[in-house]
Amino acid sequence: MNIAVFGAGCFWCVEAIFSQLSGVNSVTSGYSNGITKNPTYESVCSGETGYVEVCKISYDPNIVSFKELLTVFFQTHDPTTLNMQGADKGTQYRSGIYYTSEEQKEIAKEYIKKLTTENAFNNPIVTEIIKLNNFHEAEDYHQDYYKNNENAPYCRIVIKPKLDNFFK
């Protein structure tokens, strides 16, 4: 299994989408690339820890490639908004690819270059490409959030429409 780590706003949305993909073994919500020890959801939400909400995706590259994961990543969030996704605002919601190998770094750079050349978005892509640093798994209640809370207002109003759009 390989690992991909993406930040694309609220990790609940990212987890719900990537969990649907064939070849994805597991999706773990967490925090990465911050400056404090032992981050909590509350501390990350303060915007003062430097952490970003991410999902660590364990996948089988024989079934789904990193490039295919990037396609889903860019189709399911707005990579042109700095430090926000929808109503979620703050540095913890920034768009990011946190690579685990030089190969991932190069593939991500080329993919963004291709999207830019094709004018895939109306505004410039602001997605950061940074080496994965100090991943911390989020608290248990964040794991499988959509699956465990489908009727919660956030899930019905925000996540369900994203999933519906993804399946189209």
C-alpha cells in the first residue's frame, strides 16, 4: 500500500469522498505540518498551530494511481481559494498535497502545471505542495464521520451534496 495525504478543507468531506474509491484501503482524518506537539481539534481550529486538516489515504497503486487520486482531489474542492473551502475559513482548511516521496512531488507539480495550462480554473491554483511532516491522527469521533453521522446537519447540507456531485 502507498500513502497519499491531502488537505482540501474539512477532513470529514475529504474522507467521505476518498473512502468511495476502488483501490483505497483506508482514509484517516488527521492534522499535519504544524508546529505544536499533540494537536487537538480545538487547538487546530484556533488557527495558531500551523496544522492543516488532512486525510491520509492508504491505497493500492495497482488499482488506483496517485495521479487518479489527484484528479479526484482537484475535482472535489476549490484549489483556488486561500485558507478556505466554502464556509470553512482558516489556515487549517488550506488546499495542500503533502507528499511522501519525490515522485509524488513531481507528479503533483506536473498535474498543477497541466491544469494551469488548460485554464481548468478561473483563478490561480494556490494548493501547496509540501513534504509530509508530523501527521497526527484526529480524535476518534472524527474517523468515519460521514458514515457515522449521515443525518447530522453538516453531513446533509455540506457532505451529501459533494458526494452526489462526485458520483455524477
